[in-house]
Amino acid sequence: MPNPDLISTIAEAINKGELPLGVFNSPELFELEKERLFAKSWNFLAHESEIPNAGDYVQRYIVDDSFIVTRDKQNRVHVVLNACRHRGRKVCSVEKGNARNFSCPYHGWVYDLDGALIDIPYEDEGYGKDAIDHADWGLMSAPKMGIWRGMIFANLDPNAESLDDYLGDAKWYMDFYTNKSEAGLEVLGSPQRWVVDADWKLAADNFVGDGYHTFITHASTITAGMLPAQSGDFLLDGIQVAMEHFGIGLARQDPLFNSLAYPPPMMEAMRKRFNPEQIAMLDQGVSLPTHANLFPNLSFLNAPGAYTAMAPPAPYMTFRIWRPLAAGKTEIWSWCMVEKDATDEFKQTSYKAYILSFGTSGTLEQDDAENWSQITLPAKGIMASKLSLNYSMGQAILKPIDDWPGPGNAYPLDFTEFAQRAFWKKWISTLEAE
Amino acid sequence: MTIDESLFRDIEAFIYHEAELLDNHQHNEWLELWDEQASYRMPVRVTHTKRQKGQEFQENFGHFDETKEMLGMRIKRLSTSTAWAEEPQSRTRHFVTNLRINALDNEQYQLKTNLMLYRNRLDDAGHDLLSAERHDVIHQVNGEWRILKRTIYMDQATLGTLNLSIFL
């Protein structure tokens, strides 16, 4: 059981706009997060475009639980636990593929794409005819699953609210990422995966509301030209929106950044898809939404990136899962997303812009991960773990914008920490709940 | 076509020289080894069944997919004082072995090499080991070897290193 003092001490700090550094490398909190947070949250697993055809599947994780996300012959998507009902062996040991069914290598139990038990070898001889009701012994489905805009989520809590209810007002902003075109999004290739010695919450904290770090962390990418902003503080005069479960940042400085470098025809086409309030937001001179995080660990980034002097910058978009592996250890999953009906040329330029800026080799990503690891490793220290971190930015000086057309509290700076404070409040209240 | 001994030794010396430049962080000199039309790719690898193994390396999606200009931008960044992932720099050792050379018909040569890359940083006693097979195409420009194409086939689907702020 967790030390009740630990949680209440952290909660007190968060209420004051502070946070003890130790939260970024604590085995005790990791176990608690597994049970109370990830097992009760809507976890993003895959995008439908990764499994376009009948029989397609990918293997995905919620912390330590492995799931197979499949598309059956009736075009239905399923999320089933990747564990045979006989001895628990993984029935799928690859990341991706196409199959008629899943057969366990240990004793040969066979399951359909929806998880239904099809065959038990030597069933009549070993168990007796009709002694086992196959309906009771299929692969376990995730207690809840949901799909929004092609994004497949699962929740391990059978009593969880629906995905649609959970997303709630965040959809108003997630629209900008997912609803730019009639055809929707597709994943380019497969997600990049890599393991970093950093806590998942640092990544979520960064994407949910850290417009502040760019001017110093990413200074080199402005000098070298991949970040096409006038200066590294391009989010200073921006907007940050804080909601209980979602935070997002927008720029509002220069016209290039505001369109995130989407070419004019794509901008015009997407404006027809947004509702009047969404258009009203854009018409205030703010950018398309850039960085965001949906609690707990699904992040978004849509931004312009330059990769050649021969062509204008191109927009790129990435979805993220920060999968906790252990205290202070995270597997990053980075999807590069693009409009399915965009031209091949656009997809190619968007990919080039992505790869030079984000992902395993991305020049902005490299320095983010470096920061996070150099916070995580020292956070174990006896003295360091108790260090109180200042999370007060904006508290004394900012009030929400009165006539903001969207949901949530919008603040007239992205160099602020409202969305981060909201993230930590949600995090601690989730851990406090039995 | 057989490769004569002196040509083999010449190409071998070239790839050792290239590795030395990387391990010495002589990035600008390293960039000069690349042809203007060069491509530098590391496809994302996805574990598939043996039967579907042909789909393992993503044709159109990589960890790197660089033009020479993009390599140059990365190197320009590394030359600044705020490229934090390489401040301080990674200590790397490129062990390049198992050189196989195949002459192509247009005075280009296809090389296959095995790469074991040791990477250490800061005061950590541990290390990252990145293992890969590299497929290169090289040719001569004004009597100097230039790399036209490199494809790096990693031996990991999930990469075990903080970032790819280094070159392979």
C-alpha cells in the first residue's frame, strides 16, 4: 500500500503551485500509477489506418499489459488481451501483421480475430466432449474500448465513462488535429519506438503546457534552420488552454507559424470543416493548435519544420504515447500522422519536416529527451527527491480570456503553467482515488 | 566481378577513415565525404512473423531519411553551443567490420558492412550498443571516394538509446 503521507505531501505541494522532484523517479508512485491511473484511464493504442484490412493486427501496450488490436472479417475492430486462456502465453509475438487467427505455440489453442476460442487440440480426449464452453474461454477483450476519428483507445476499468464522454470538450481542440480533411488521417509507416531513462510525466508535462522551454532548449534548431520561427520565444505571445484532462498551446505571432505552414489550399479546405466557433478562434489571429496532451499520456504536436532551402517549411504532426516501463523509464511511441487524401508530395515534405525535427533522430526531440533524462536520474536522490519545484508561472498575473470562443480556460500567454498545474491536479486526484 | 586486393584495401581504408571522423566529432570533414545527391536512411524496423518478414523494414518511413542538405543542417546544429543532446558530446566508437564489396556497372560500388556502435555519455559507466548492417553505394568524384547512398538496417525494432544525435 502506498504511504498515505507521500500522496498527501505531494497533493499539498501541488495545491501551492509546487511539486517535489521525487515524483519523477519513484518505484512506489510507478506501482500506484499502474493500478490507479493507467488501469482506469482511456489509453490510446493505435490508429485505424494501421490495420486497414481484414485480418490486420498490431500489438500494443497499456503499461505492462499487451493487447492485440485486430480488424475482423466484418471490418470490426477488437482489442483483446494477448494472453492464452490455457497458460497465459502471448499468442502474438510480433508487432504487426495479417492473420486468419491466433494460435498459441504452447498447446495450440486457436483464437479468432475477435478473440473467440475456435479450437482446443485434443479437446475431446483431454477434457471430454463439450466439457468446456468455448464462449467462456476466448481471449479477454479490453473491458472498454472506443474509437474516435480513427483513434483506437481502451480502458481497463469496466466502470469507466465512455471514451466520448471522457474526451468531452477536448474534442473541440482535437478536431484541429484530426478533422482537417474529409478523408481523415493516416499513419506514415509504423510508429518509431525507443526507450529513454526519463519519466513519462516529464514528457506529458512538456507537451501539455511548456511553451516556455523552446527559446533555450531548442535554440540550436533556430540557428540551424529546422525551426522556422523568428525567435525561440515564439510561444511567449501565444495562448494556453487548460482543462482538467487536456491542455493545449497555440501561437499567435507570425503568419507562417499561424498556418503551421499548411499550404493555402489545405488551409481553405480545412476551414470549411471547422465550426463557426473554431473559425472564430483562428480569426483572432491565433495559430492552429500546436502542442497538447490528453491525460494521461497521449500527446500531440502539429508544427512547421524546414528541411531544405529549396522549398518552404512544411507542417508535420505527431501523436505520442509515453509508455511507462518502470520508475524513471519510458518507451516513447511516435506516430507521424498525415491527411490521408493529401498529395504524395505533401506527405513526403511533411515526413521530411517531421524526421528532422521530431522522433528518434529529431533535432528538437533530442534535446527534450536530454532534459528529461537529466531531471529523472537525479530525482532519486534523498535530498533531490524532496526538492520543491516552482510551478507558479502565471498564477499571480494572468486571468482567463473573457471572450475566448473555445472550451476551457484560455490564457493570453503560452509562457505559463496553467495546463501543467491542471495536469498535476488531475494526476494527484487520480492517485488519491481508491 | 571480383574486386582486386588494392581496390579492396583502398575502400576499406576509406570506411575506416569515415568512422574515425565520426568518432573524432569531425562532422564537417565527414559531411564532405558525401555526394551532393546523397541519401542517408535508417528505415524503421517492425517485428513481423517469419512468413511476413519481407515487410519488416518500412520502405517509406525511417529514423533517418536525409538528403545531404539535411545532414548539413544537423551538423550545423551540432556546431552551436545549445545542441544539448551532444553537450557534452557522446563518446562513440564505430566498429566497422565484415566489408563486402560488389562492383556495380556504372563505376559505383555497393558496400555491405557490419556496424557495432558503442556510445557512452557523461559520467555513466554504462553504455548503449547499437548494432546494424549498413548498405552503402560509393563512387569516385575527382579521384576521391564519395558516399552516394547509405541505408542502415538496425538490429533493434525498439531502439535502446536516448536519441539519435549521432551518426551511424
